[in-house]
Amino acid sequence: MVERRLSQLKVTAKLLSHEIELASGEKTLSLDRDLAESILTTLELFIEDAETARKGAAGPIRKEPEKPQVTRLN
């Protein structure tokens, strides 16, 4: 799943790089609100997928089956 989102992160990084180049020499950078929301959504989806993959890689925690306790009565 993470690989699926990795390409979107690469596109987002190139987009930000392009915006920074356009504003070269300036202290401030202006982004359209829609563009900023799109970047945020891409990052949130990647984080969600990465967390899901990390939890899945760890696998479920397995407990040793409990052995029945036998009590002897004399």
C-alpha cells in the first residue's frame, strides 16, 4: 500500500519544488488553498497507509495457549 502512495508523494515534492523555484528570491511563498489542501490530503493518506503497513508487518501478537491446570485430590 505504501508503494502506491509513494508516487503521489514524489509528484507532491516536485510540485513544491516548482513552486519554490517560481518564488526564488522572495521570502514568502504563496499557495492556492486548493493546492495546499491537496498536498495535505496526500500526506495524510501516506501516513495512514504507512501506519497500517507497520501494524500489519508486526502481525498479531500470539499468546501461548494456556495449559489447563490439574488439581489432584487425595
